[in-house]
Amino acid sequence: MEFLKIPTTKYETHSIGRKLTHSNFDIIQKFKSFGITNNARVLSDFVYSPLIKKQWKNIIIPEGEENPANNLEFALQKLNEKMKNVRPTKRKALVEQILRNDHKIVRLLKEATNYKCQFPNCISEIQTKSGAKYIEVAHIKPVHKGGQSVLGNLIVLCPNHHKEFDYGVLHINEQSELILTGTLNGKDFTINQKGI
């Protein structure tokens, strides 16, 4: 394995995250993309094998030079310059979709909650250009896991709480047509569905 030559002065080691590469050329290009044009060397944690993808985690940067890994503004500026030359491309894809046919119950549920998020103490309201209120309806048990679009499995949420339900740490303690209790990202909640 070849190492890039470095001058013999004091060096600092900086972690810049994982990056899979295919050759030393890729590593050199990565250095250049971060604005590192001086000679640098990859540390010994570089995995080198024709059968294994090469990985590097650390680089050595001469002391006193700016560390691009810890400078978010620097990295954003470099990426912004690259993105100026990137144009979107189109592609056709065969997509399998689940057609829930639940638009009527979803609409009625939104109306029943007056287009307000059911998560406790949420006051989020989004008004669209047309003047209508925007709100979402989430499935507590996702459709792709067998959840149905029925009362007790549907909840009206603002977009933030909807994504938090989908991606956060959610534990349901009780779920029925009348009540939903649990914890979401460590916060207890109780949603009374009675009267909807």
C-alpha cells in the first residue's frame, strides 16, 4: 500500500468519519474535495484488500492548518460549490404501492378533530395557500405491518408529531377506540379519543 508523503513536522490526528473508497486515487480526491492540497497520509486503520472495500477514518493534517472535519461552514461551502454544477436527472421506476382507500375516514377524522393535532399540548397549525388547514393522519400500527385504517389505529397529528411517531422511540401502553397512552421519545402521553 502506498502512503502519501508528508513533511516531518508536528501533526494532529483528526477523525473525519467513514468513507468507503476503491483506491488511493479516491482518497487523494477526497482530500482535494476538502481543500487539502498539501501532502497527507492515511493512518494504519486503512483496510487494504482486493476483496474488501477500502475504508479510512483518520487523516493527518499539519498542525496549524484548518481542520475541515470540524468546520461545518467550510464543508458546507465546499459542497455548495460542487452542487452548483449538479443537475437533477430523471428516471423511470416500477413502483409497488399500497392503495388504502381510506380517504373518507381520514377526511372525517380530520374534521372531527377540527384539523388539530391530537398530541397533548400541541398548538401547531399550518394554513395552506388556499386558506385550508393542513394536518396529517397517522397509523399507530403501520399499514405495511398489517395496521388498518380504522378508529383506534388512526390518529390526527401535525407533521412534526407524525414523523416523531414514525421515527421516534414509541411505546404504546394502551390502544383502543377510546384512548391511546404510551411514551414517545421518553415523554408520557394520553390521547382521549372519546367523542371523536
